[in-house]
Amino acid sequence: MQGRVAAALITLFLLGGFAAAQSTQKNLRDGARAVDFSVHLFLEASGELSPNVFTLEEFGAWNFSAQWKGNEGGKFSGFLVRVKLESRTGREVFAQGRLAQLVLRDRKTKKMLNTWNISDVYVGDNGVSYRAQFFSGLDCRLIEVTLTSGTTRITRDLPFACGE
């Protein structure tokens, strides 16, 4: 009797392990990954978001005020980080688990300022999805922003400076 129970348990464990392995392989094959990110300032005067600061020519920020070539931007408070995700197959998928991590560090001290984990993302039939997070209280320091997703690692600097 004990032999039958043991054999049944072993069979259940093997089948469960096989199903979990197939699920993990399917998630790796059919999952999603973060491929890029942008940063947009919240402009106080208009209540709008700036264009992506990484694409602005001659972008600079000093004492909570931004400017770039052809625009004075103005005072800002906080910024939105927008992460672009793509399905690995280019089709619709619900990718479960942690897909990406965004880390904000003080560029000088390397002290971690904030971490944002992106997980459980639905990607539509066009194969692209976006997630966004607003950050505040970090507008007066030089920040290093790093996005990690699988083997992809993108690091960019946000030059928010303050002084007399």
C-alpha cells in the first residue's frame, strides 16, 4: 500500500514539475522585455509634461527650472519615467513575474534614491506596451537612471542641479 502511495506521489511531483517547466519556458519564449525609457518633466505653469528630456537638444535644468534649445521650459516639479515594453513574439501576451527594474541613484554618491520593479504586464496585439511612474522630491540632484530587463541594461544621466 505504501509503495502505491509513494509511486502516486512521485508521479504527481514529476507531472507538476513538467508543467511548471513548460510554463517557465513559455514565459521566457512568449514573455515581454523592457527595451527603452524616457523622462518627461512636469511643467508647473502649464500642467503638461515636457518632451523626452533625452531627445532635447541642449537640455539643462537648474534650480527646478528647465530649458532646451528653442524653449525656456520653465519651472518643473517631479518627472515621469515611461518604460517601453515589447513582447518577444511581437504578439499579444500577458507576461507574468518581474520583467524589468528601474533604479535611480545619486550620480555622485551612488546612493540608491528609488527603485521601481515592473511586473505582470499585458502587451496588446501590436506587441508594444508602456508603463509609467511619477517621481517627486528628486529634482535637485544629478541622477543616474538604470533600466535592467533580462540582458538589456540602459543607463542615462538626469542633470538636475541646484545652487546659488
